[in-house]
Amino acid sequence: MKKFLLGTVALIAFAAPAAAADLAARPYTKAPPAPIAVVYDWSGFYIGANGGWGTSRKCWDSVSPTPFLIGHEGCHDADGGTAGGQLGYRWQASSWVFGLEAQGNWADFRGSNESILFPGFANESKIDAFGLFTGQVGWAANNVLFYVKGGAAVTADRFRIRDIPTGAIIGTTGDDTRWGASVGAGLEFGFAPNWSAGIEYNHLFMQDRTHTFVDPVVGGVVGVDRIRQDVDVVTARINYRFGGPGITRY
């Protein structure tokens, strides 16, 4: 009996290494590579188009010397559509984005009010175009950019005095180019490697100007007015940026 047990143990001890050697080797699987993160890069030159709506608050004060009356003539809002384009350059440092931009827009902001001092006569105004020359400071969360902006603004204005009963223009100033300042803010979303779309608001602080109105037929002076104006514009924008799609981070 003892010999039988010793023989069995010896047989098991001999067979175990041989059985282990016959087992298939465990396959080796390489760990998958770490994911590569691509961060949207706002740096580079860009060009784009915009369109939207604007309004301009106009207040007229008669400052004509004798024999004309002096006093407040009233205010009106001149509003309407606008469309145009912009070009600029941005550079990104970490999450901060800095930029310079020039924008030019056609506009059709029209409005009028009946004069308080001269009943029966309407004061009319129109903005035909405006331009912005601004700097930008923004904060980027990958492909979403929030920014504020500020700089110079210019508007192309027209002013008229119209006789309400007949509809005839009795006074005109010709075209007026007015310079001022602007501040604004915008939100932009990069929806493709080089394309972005957004919305922007700008407020234009335009200086007061004094205008002499002349009869378009006989050429005589019919009034002198100081006109104050501010402008608010909201536009949707789309931009194409020249350059690579983003910054690769491992």
C-alpha cells in the first residue's frame, strides 16, 4: 500500500510539468493608445459676412438765430435692416483670444417725427452705412468664444425737413459722415475646423453735430439744428478662418 501511494505521488509530480507545458501560452494584448485631444484654435486671419437689425435714436434741437425759434424739436427712432462684411485677425494665448477687426455695412435705418416747434413739418433721418474699427478681448472654451470689443465707429447720415401736408422736402443738409466710438460683445461657435458662426451686439456713441438746412430749390437757409444720435445694432455673423483646424494636445 505504501509503495502504491509513493508511486502515485511520483507519477503526479512527473505529469504536472508536462501538462503545464502543453497548455497554450496566454496571448499578449497591447494597451490601446491614449486618446489625442484636438483643441479648437482661434488664431489666424478671417473674413466673413453679417446681417441683422439696427436702430438709431435721433434728437433734434433748433439752434437757429433770429428770426427762427430756438428749442427742442423732438426725437425719433430710425431703424431697419443691415448687411455687410468683416475681416480681421485673432491670436490665442491659452484660453485668451485677442483680435483686431474692420467691419463695413450697408444700412437702411429710417425714421421721422413731427417737429414740436414747427407743427406741420417732419424731421427725417436715415443712416445709409456704418463702419467699425475695433479691438477684441475674448475667452475661449474650446470651440466656443465669448468676447468684448471696442473702438471707432463711423456712420453715413442723411437729414431732411419735409412739409407734411404736401410731402415736399423743404430743407436738406446733404450727406453727413459722423465719427464716434463703439462698444460691443459677441458669442461665436466654431462648427467646423475653419468655420464659425455667432451673434454680436454693438452700441455706437456718435457725437452731436450742428447742421444747416438749405432749401433744395432756391438755396436759402431754412433752419439750423443740433442733432444727437446713438446707434444700436444686433447682427448674426459667419466667418471663415485661414489656417489649421486646431492645436493637438497629447
